Amino acid sequence: MEAAAALPQWRANLATIAALMARAKNELLRVLAPTIFFLGINGVFGALTQLRGFDTGAYENFVVPVSMLQGAGFTGAAAGVNLARDMEQGWVDRLLVSPAPRWVLLAGTVLAASARALIPATFVLAMALLLGASWPGVAGLLVAYLTVAAMAAVAACWGSALALRFKSQSAAPLMQAGMMAVIFTTTAYAPLALLQPWMRTVAEVNPVTQVIDAGRQGFLGAVTWAETWPAIAVLLGLIAILGAWALREMRRTAA
């Protein structure tokens, strides 16, 4: 009897999450930015593969996962900007007085960002394959898309927390810059051994380096669990920490 009584509430929660995800579909036009980034970076730094230390002769293989993750960062940060806009327009106030639990409202925003991030990632991947990137295989593709969806969730939690904290779109530069910083201070452009000493030190302590390396596996070689699980741990940890912060800010806003 208790399980039967609880079922309608779960259905209502799932329906709320689905509605919030559907509302976010108007952001699909942001798919071009990561593709343009990929083309620009590939054109400028493509000759770096002639240096010793590169595992591939095609720079497209090295940089395509970075562009896919950059798109995920932009998509997640945009979720925070949209939340701040909705707060300024009073839409969030109506959501907060609804019977939906606060975690459901946050989950709708985060999952919508994760789903949308797969679209620019696919555009980037298609362009890379056309330019000569290697097919990553089924396992490599799954790992790449997993990192994209999870990184978008990380960025959405980060952006949502800032939006709920500042309640203004003026926090948008911080949302975007934060994600760009954690992605670009990794082995984004070159292998660890080829980085300047200070950049190498930063990349070594930056946990997102593990995510970049995992996403590259299928493009540079075989996919292994030893290279994959650190990225999963990092992403789950970031989602847990930033998600808890965003949920705390949402509960404070509702008070």
C-alpha cells in the first residue's frame, strides 16, 4: 500500500523533470560555437603533431574531445544563465511555490543541460571525422559521450549555484570563465610532457585532466578501465559537491 501511494509522487517528479527539460530545448542553436572553436584550434595548432611526444599524427584526434567538452561546459553554464534570467523574470518564484521538491527542480535543469550537450558534441565529432579524425570505436564513443554529458551536469550545477547565489545574469561571465578555466588548464592543447613547467604542474593537479584523457582514449588508441575510472570518479565527485552547493542555494532561496 505504501509503495502504491508513493508511485504518483514519483510520476509527478518525473513529469516535472521532463517538462523542465522540454522547456530548455530552445537553447539548441548554441551548437556552432564548439565547432568553430575546433576548426580554429585545429588550424592554429595542427602542426604540433610534428613534435616528439604526440601519440597521433592527426591533431584532430587530440583536440576533438576537448572541443566536445568545451561545448558541454558552455551548455551547462548557459543553464545557469537561463536560471538567473528566470529568477529576474519571476519564473523561478512560481516554481519554488509548487509542490515539486527542490531537488526535482534542480535535476530538471541539470539533466536538460546533459541532454543538450550531446548535440554540439555530435556536430564537433562529425566535423572532426570529415577532416580525418580516427573513428573512436563503440567503446571510445561511449566514453566520450559519457564525459560530455557528465561535464555538462558539472557545469550546470556550477552555473545554477552561482545563479541562485547572485540572482542575476551579471554572474554569467563567472559561470563561463570557471568552466573554460578548468578545461583549458589541462592537457587541452598538448601532452603533459610538452607543456611549460608551470602549466604541467597545474594540469597535474587539475582533476579535469583525468576527464580529458579518458575522452581521448578511443581517438588515440584502445579504451581501458584503468584510464576510464579516474574520470568517472572525478565527474561523480564534482557533481556531488557542486550539486549539493546548488541544492543548498535553492533551498535558501525558497526559505
